[in-house]
Amino acid sequence: MKQTFKLTEAQQQEMIGLIQDYFENEVNEPIGNLSAMLLLDFFTEKLAPTFYNLGVEDSYAYLIGKL
């Protein structure tokens, strides 16, 4: 099952801004809006499902420990 994550326009714009800030401050390289959006799409499609699943596994283990 392929997971998809839907972001609101406000969430997407905030994350694009955070990516641009990161590149400016940490890499000392400006990144344009389109490049930041494509990077966000990559993170959302390829990386986010792994982190989501880890969170679900952690929640499951926590609940099992409490029961």
C-alpha cells in the first residue's frame, strides 16, 4: 500500500520556506521556490512514509506496554 500525505497549501508554503531557510543558513546556497517544492515532494513521497511508520510502531509499542 502506497501512502500519500496531503498537505494544505499553508503547510506546503511553510515547509518550502523552511527548506529555503535551511539552504540559506546551513548550506550558504540559495534555493529557489520550484527547487524547494520539488525537494518537498521528494521528502513527502520517499521519506515521510518511513518516519510515519516508525511513529505508528512506537505508538503501538507504547500502547501494548500500557495494557
